[in-house]
Amino acid sequence: IRLVDMHCEATSEKYAMGWFLSGRVSAVVGSHTHVQTADERILEGGTAYITDIGMTGSYSGVIGMNKDHVIERFTKFPARRAEHSTGNIWICAVLIDIDEKTGKANSIERLKIEHHG
């Protein structure tokens, strides 16, 4: 079983690596943008793929940071350092079923669990 995490901004880089590694690894999963994509699939070589798994953390701000602090960073100079946001916690993940004998993925499923406590 071989898993590859593509930690980069550009969707095209992640897609290209997915196709390049198709059939060579069990899964190629993207990270970095913090936003879960809805493009999970099994590539023709038996490799599970998703452009971005998404972030686990507070979704009440801007990619986990206090929204007011982030807005201030874009609109004022000098701006203070952004602090973490709190509340509206999501866990984003994928569940991948892989055949242990072949290393090929049977399925990939996006998970998003929300807690508004």
C-alpha cells in the first residue's frame, strides 16, 4: 500500500501527479488549500484520487483563522497577526478501501463531520 499526499496549491499539479502515479500507488490525495473538493474517484490504474481532502478545524473563520483578523490583514497596515478561529468545527477526511494483496483502491469516500457546539 502506497499513499501520496500532494501538498500544493495548484489543482493542475495534483491532477497531473494523480495521472502520473495512476497504477503505481494506492492513493494520491491533495492537501494545502483547506477546502475539500468533490472530485474523489478511482483512476483507471486503480489509484484513489481527490484534489484536496480539506481541513480539520474551525470553519467559522478563514481557513482556520479569525475572520476579522484576516480581513484586517487585507485592509490595514500594519495588521496584527491573525489568531485561530473557534467554533463550527469540521473534520474533513477520506475513507479509502485498498486491496492489501494488489495495492489497488476499491473505493474512496469523502467524509465531512460537522460539530456546531
